[in-house]
Amino acid sequence: MTLFRLICHFRRSYIDNSVNMDLLHLTLIVADDADDVRGIELHRNIINFVVNELDEPLQNNLLQNECGIRSKNENYYEVIVPQYNDYVFKEHFRMSRFTFENLIHVIGHAMHSNHNNPVDLRKKVMFTIWILAKQESYLSAGDRFNLAKSTAHGIVKEIINILVHLLSNFVTWPDAKMCNIISTVFNRRSHGISGVVGIIDGCHIPCKAPIDNPNDFYNRKGFHSIVLQGICDHKGRFIDIFVGLPGRMHDARVFRQSEIFQRLKHHLLPPDRHIIGDAAYPLLVNLLTPYRDTGHLTRTQIIYNTKLSTIRSMIKRGYALLKDHNEINYESDEELIEEEQEEERAVEREEADNNEAIIKRNRIAELLIPNN
């Protein structure tokens, strides 16, 4: 083995993190290219120098590992992501590159420039989307994007605050003209139910168990959550949201504590306009619900319920745009625990006392019967 080949062997061993000092000196013995002892000594001195040079950074790496110093990925955002095709990009970040660029444009116009922050805007937004879209810790995600944990927290907080500030620009209640368009589309899809301007429902957003009152956030589905109440239009776009109450709380109670409940009470919609929800919600003049199936529904009531359900599914499509389909945890009328059963009974009593809403629903149901 020549001196050059021997040195190359040492370098490969170092790169493979498998340098063994005994093996190095043992290999040195066969390096007998020289004709005399002096030549072997010269080779030995050179090899010892190379060994020391290679061994020092390796020992430093081992020391870093022992001390818990983490290496970060410096190339994922800069090199790997630009190589993603559109399909892979959307698979990772839940949106197309075109949508991502639009989001960058919107956020960029809303944020204040910070010359002390070296992280560029695209990286900030991409990292925030990654945290929101994947079940990954700040530590591991920060390593992927070459960000310290504290920096990662600050970035997500900054971008989320901007999005919250911009929310009212995109989640807006429709004006009279748009209400007419939404109502027309829903009327056509339901084959006769007029005046519908939105669909309301709730879903569970998983969260960590709060330290103070974890039981309030433990829902009947078996995990801790907060409730997101949303109202969507004919395209599945949200026109109103209310979020933050504990996952154990019933839909009807969440609705009563939301701003939209107060706005409906104060004539947000005229009497001939309404949103629709499932049986968990109270029947109001501006909130239509199905007839409760007690086993004695009339033909008119069954037809009404069937047509109502054809358009209520739009809210689930709206939620599907927010999360993976398999991760969606919708509210449901089934498997009610004792507290929710009591809430259901309260809703039934409220409906019985709301004669104006009952008359309106009956009138709409009767109009659905042919030749009536």
C-alpha cells in the first residue's frame, strides 16, 4: 500500500466515522514503500500528523454528541424544497406553490420589516405551515429548517399573529347581494329550500390537556380538544368562525356563547333568510334544523329532513379543506354523554317555546311537497 493510498484509506475511515487508532498503526506497519528504516520513520511521522489532524475533529464531534449539541439541516429549505414538484410540495405544505406565493404576498404587505431578524419571509411562512400541518415538535422541525427552538417559536408566533390580524379580511359575513347568490345555489341543490345563506357545524381541534381543568377539554371521542364552530357558504368558504371553548361543551352551548348568536337575535338576517344546522342546534327563526326523529315523522317532515341534509354536507367539505379528511372530528348527534343529553333536552324545550320558528319551518316543509 502506497503512502497516498494509505492516507486516502484514513480519510475514508474518518468520513465513515469509523477511525480506529489501533487499526491505523497496524496498517502503518505494512507501509514499506521505503527502502530503509529512515524512509519508514519519515512515513510514520507523516502518517501520525494525518492521524492527529483527522482524529481531532472526530473527537470534537463525539464530545458534541455527548454534550447534547444537535446538528441542524442547513439544506432542506435552500436546496431540497426548490426541487419538489407541485404534487410533492402540496403534499408537504397543504397548498400549491401558486397559493403559497399569494400567501407570501398577503403576509408581506401586512408585516412590519424587521432588519434585526435574518430569517427571510418565505422561510418563516413555510416553517409555520409545516408546524401547523404536521404533528412534529418545534425541536425536530427546527432542525429540519436549521432554526433554533427559541427562534422557531418566535417565528410561528409572529406569523400567526399576522394571520389573526388578517382574518377579518377573508372570513366575512356576506352582504345582501352575496346572500341572494348563496340562497339561489342552495335552493337549487336542495330542490326547494329557499333563503339559506350558510351552514353551521362544529368540529374538534386536538390540543394538549390543560393543567388546570383537563376534564373540561376531554371530549366524548376520547381526546382533549377545543371546539371550532364554523359557518360556510355554498362553496365551502367560511363566513363566520368561533373557536376556543372546551371540547366537552355541547354544540348548542357553544352556539349560545358565540357572537353570531347575539347578531342573529338582533336581526342580522331578515325573517326569510336563515342558516341551517343539525339537530344539536336550537330551532330559531334564522336557524333551521331537522325535525327530531321520534319514529313518528310525517312524509312532509321526512322529505324536509332529506332535502336539508343534502346541503348540510357542505360544512364538512369546508372542514375537509382545513384538515386531512381522516383527521376531521365532527360534532355528531350520536353517542351523547349525560351532560349532552341534558343539553339536548334544553334545546327541545327551547324549540317548543319558539312558535314563530316552528311555523316558519312547517311552512317551508309544506312547500317542498309537490302539488301542495
